[in-house]
Amino acid sequence: MHIYSVLIIGGGPAGLALAARLHEHTPSATFTDDEHQRYHWLRKHGARIPIKNYRTNVDSLPTPPSTLGSSDCGCDTKAKSGLNEIDMLVLDADGEDWMTRWKRLFTCFGITHLRSPMFFHIDPADRDGLLRYTYERGREGDLLALPGCAGKEVSKHHKKKKMGRVRAKVSQSGPDVDERDRKDYFTPVTDLFERHCESVVERYGLKKGILRQERVVGIEYDWLGVFREEEGGSDDGGEDEEDERKVFRVTTDKGVRYAHVVVLAIGPGNAPTIPQVIGLPTPSSSHEGYSHAMHLKRFPPPHVEAKIRNHAPTNILIVGGGLTSIQLADLAIKRGVSKVWLLMRGSVKVKYFDIDLDWVGKFRNFNQAAFWSADSDEERLQMYLHARNGGSITPRYRKILNEHVATGKISLHTHMTLYSVQYDTDTQTWVPVTTTPPISLSPIDFIVFATGVQSDIEKLSFLDHIRDKYPIEYVGGLPCLNDDLMWNDEVPLFFNGRFAGLRLGPGAPNLVGCRIGAERIAWNVKDALNRVSRGDSEVENGAPDDDKLTEFAAGRRNRFDSLVEVSDP
């Protein structure tokens, strides 16, 4: 029975960001250059920092951090600022390569550029890692500028003059921008971002069989002795000390895995959302006439491509008002579809990013502080939903949409819903198709639902055991995790990405949320594995003496709290 130290579920950006962070000694993706330099200095000279004993007033040198070796529990880590040697396993349902699903969808949708700015990436070693990689490879031409995104920096003199020479507090209307950071407001081409991710995988040695294609069907957390008995137990009838520890048992479609710490780093996790439409076959059955955008493997589908080759008129209906719907509509036109009918439940919302710039830029700390200071998770959820505000498109794709509408290639209909459809198997078309309010549509060859995916933790069946045995509260389908992004103080089940939205903020589903979440989880994973190494049965915040002395020297957390349980030399 091999027990992994950390088991990560999900091989996408959130999983990769955490795996890389757990192998990084001196993280600086969320720190300043001065802080990063101090990490390097502490790593080299930290063992020689004198610590004064307040009782004896004598300086003494701390013991060098000890190495926690491998044991029967499978824990293999080092008590340092990073976890450089860790017994880790990553499970992904889509493939044995990192970001398999990400790459498939980007290729299928024909997405050429990311929507995120340059400082959104998964590299834990450098906050400007993606920008540095771009210049190192001489690929500055692969960056797409976002004109007008950051606005124009206005001097204080001009602001005061505009206020009528009133010497009062300067109005801060709109997000502040430092012109020195304008280079960050570019978006990279898809290939550039993927190459950067591959360089991160190579740097941390994350290709050596660490990721396996397995679909998780169940997660349990119980005493190791209980699992041993269920698996057959030992013949000697003796009681093993290891049996007094709790571990996770993760059941997949290919076997059973055990781990001390599990991290759920998946996307929405739930089935794609398809609205109820009269006459539409159930979503569980495959149908050649329609598909959700997340299930597309080929676009347009084969029977539509055949009509295009025969120069027959083709019509595709796309339901949805987000960026994916416009990207698919543009791709369909480029690949020969005669006309695309685009239905949106609301109006066209134009934003550079999924969330407002106030939550994206380097000056997002004000909103983040307000989010973290909220009185309840219900209040945080409202801030989360308000900042994301449903589907939106970028100014670039708004221009593309206007051009297609002007030429008649796309017929755009806002504030409209799909009411009923009927499929003709002889012609392989949907006819008639009715909407609310009604409009006249041509026979539709294929329907795409770009209606997003709802996140609801209570609908994830593989968490049934955890929810039943260790119940917690949920708000808006998101779990009310503790401040360490953990299920609760007793269960070291961590969350990174979308399901950590009530703790990370509106950027949780994006790359910035993946990186910040990885940083917060990494320190707590380290503490959890330290407790396993010491054989502690209770979950408590803390670290061994050697780690506490390092935390004191680094100024991490409360410096005096770091010395509470440090024994006298």
C-alpha cells in the first residue's frame, strides 16, 4: 500500500501551477524583487542567522533544517521554504500530458491569443516569467497589444487643474496605471503561452511519469487501519502505528490511490449547461445535430463540412453571449459556413477580461482587501458575481462581430431565447426552429450551445463520502473552505481554481487565481506533511522547530508566533 505525499486531481493550469510551486524553493511570482532576493539569501545563509534567547540573552545558531526522509507513509519532502523532493501524483481524466483539455479546446475553437494579460501565468519563480520568456525567445512580435485597456496616466497637476484648482483629495475615477507597467497589457499567442508552460514543466522535472490519465470516481478520508482491513488487512493481527493516521483513498477508473494530502484543481467539474428546449433530445444522448461547445471535437461537424464541399448553403445556430460564442461564429465563417445565427439571452457586454480591470491590474489590492474583509460568504459571492457579470467579449472580437454582421454573415439577436426545435432526419436539419420573441430562421444544420458550465460542489458525485462524513456549508454552489483553502481544519483536502472562489476572489477561475491559490496551498501542504512526519494526530497550524526558526528569519507570518513552541537550545 503506497501512500503518496500529495495527490493532485486535474492536469490543467491550476494543477500545473501547484505542482510547479511545490517544487520551487524561492517563489517570487507573488513577491517583490527585494523579497525574492531575501529568499535566495536565506536559502544560502539562513542556517547561520543568530537567534537570541530572551531568557539568557545569549545568541545561538539554529540547527540546519533537517531532511525528512521517506517512510512507510510515503512522505518524502524537505523542511525548507519549498518542497523540492515530494512524492507526488497527478491524475487527469483527459490525457497523460499537462493541459490536454486546454489545448484541445483552444485548437477546436481556433483561439489564437489568450484573453489574459502577460502577468497571468503559472510560473511560480518570476512574476514576469512569461514576459521574460517572450524576450528570451525573441517573440515580441507574438504579443497582441490591448490599446486603451490601461488608460492614460494623468499627472496630479492636470488632475488638480481639472478639479478647478481645488486643493482637495484627488479624485480616483477609474483604475490607476503606472506607465512603466504598460508592457504587461499585452496578450500572448496561444503557442507562446503553451511553450512557456512546457518550459516550466521541464524546469521542475514534471514529466517523469508524474501525471496519469485516470478519472476519479470517489474520494474517502479515514483511518489507515480501516482501509487496511477493507483491503484484506495484515495476517499478524498486530496494530501498526501507521494505522492511527488518517489518509485519503482515491478511487479511479483504473485503480485505487492513497495520499496524505489531496488537492482538487479542476475546472467547473460539472456537466455543461444546456438550456431546456422543447423538442431537444436529452443532453445525455449523443446527437449529430447539436452539441455543447465544451464537447466539440470537430467544428464544423462532418455532415456540415460535406455540404460546404458541395457548395450547398449551410446555417449554424449558436446560443450564448460570451466570448466562446463569437469565437465559434467567426471560426464557422472562416471555414465556409454560409450564415451563423447568434442568439443571446441578454445584451452584448464588452470587456477586456472576464472580470473588470480593477480586479486584474497590479492595483487590484483595494478590491481584494474589500473582498477578504467581507462579513460573510454570501457577501463575497455577490462581489464575485458582480465582478464577473456573466459572459462578455473583448473589444477585438466586438469589431470582428460588427464586420460579420455588416456583411450579413452573422445574424445577431439579443434578448432572445431558443424555445423549440424539431429535427428532420432526412435532411439532417432543424426545422422548424422557434424563438422567444419569434423570428424567422432558415433550416439549421447544427446547433452549438456556448452557454458555459455551472460550478456546483454538491453535484460532484466523487465527493459524496467527504460531504456526508465531514459536512461544511456551501454558498452559490461553492464550498465555504477555511482560510487555508482546505475543506475544513480536519480534512487536508485543498482546492485551487474555480471552487476556491469564496477565498481567492473573482479571479479564481483565471490564471491569476491558479497562481495565487498555488502559493497559499503550498505553505499549508508543507505544514500538513510536517505533521505527518512528526506523527501528529491533531490538525494544527505550525511547523517543526527548524521551520519556525526559518520563518522567524524570513519574517513570514507572525515572527513572534514562530518562536512560541521552539525549544531552548
